[in-house]
Amino acid sequence: MSKSCKGFAMELVKCLSESDCVKVEKRSFRECAGEKSPSVSSECVGLRETYFNCKRGQVDMRARIRGNKGY
């Protein structure tokens, strides 16, 4: 994992671990992050989008030259 996306990944894991999807419904992180469930907060959805955009920027040649926007 690239260092520039690591902060986003850690924030996403922290947010998902505190959500009802993981706590109450006892689902895995992958299941909760992969779908738009009402038990996942809008903050987690925003973090997920930011993390995916960061990962997408790693394969974009223009972004690789300029560098990812990250922590």
C-alpha cells in the first residue's frame, strides 16, 4: 500500500469499525465498505470515496508524476 493512501485507509477502517454494520450486524469490513448500506454513516461513505480516489490516482500517470493528494 502506498504511504499516501495509508492515512485514508486507517480512517476508513476506524470509521467502519464504529459503525452499526460491523458492531450490530456482525458483518465483515469488506461487506460494509463494498455496499451502500443504511447502517453505514455518511462520513464513512465519504471516506470510502476519498480512499478509492486516492487508489485510482496511483495508476493515473498524470497523478503519479504530480503525486497523490494525501496525508
